[in-house]
Amino acid sequence: MLPVKSNLLPTVSRFFDDDWSALFDWTNRNYLNTALTVPSVNIKETKDDFLVEMAAPGMKKEDFQIEIFNNVLSIRSEVKKETTDNDDDQYTRKEFSYQSFQRSFNLNQRLIDDSKIKATYKDGILHLQLPKKEAAKEKPARSIKIS
């Protein structure tokens, strides 16, 4: 009598991993992972404001569009690069580069004074300073006398 396997799923799963991966070479993809096209963001809260840092190396400050609409802060960018050759269109390979992203953040209108938001771009990092309203700032401790 032949031994009977009690669990068929790992065998089937391994069949697809071993046999089908040879048909399709997934290791040399010629496309970007979508997670790589959205810049990472750090948000830090200080006593007086919120600081947003967005990693966007290789860009210029003119590449960004920052706007606030209905308490939503949106940061957009669109960059197109095209190489040109003067070979009378007889090229074997010509590559275009197109990169765009959008990040949006809901702003708490009770905390943020959106009329005083400042943005700078330096060393591949977009910096945003979102000042807090006076009512939202941390107040120092004070003593209350008991009468």
C-alpha cells in the first residue's frame, strides 16, 4: 500500500513555485514597483507646529504643486523627461521617463493655521511647516489657588 499524503495544498503550491517560475522570469522586470513611486513622508509635531518632510530626490522646487482645498493638503508632482536624438528617427531604442505622484493629508482646521503654511525644498527633501493656531498650542502649567 502506498503512503497517503494528508495535506495536498503544500504540494500543489510547490508545483507552481518550481515548475511555473521557469516559464516566466519575474526577476528582471522592466517596470517600477508602485510603492517606489510615492515619496515617503515624515510628520513631526513640535510645540508650535507640525513639520512634514517628503523625500523627493532629483527634483526641483518648480516640480511641485501644493494646495489646500476643503481642509485637504495636496502635494503633487509631474516630471517628464525625453531624450532626443538627431538621427532622423532611426533609433533602435529610445526611452521616455515620466514620474508623477500625489499625496493628500486631511488637516484639522481647529489645529492648523493654513494661512501661514510654508514650504521649502532642499537636498532632495520637501519641507512643510504647518503652524498651529494659538488655541491649539500647548500652554505652560499654571497653579490654581484654592479659595
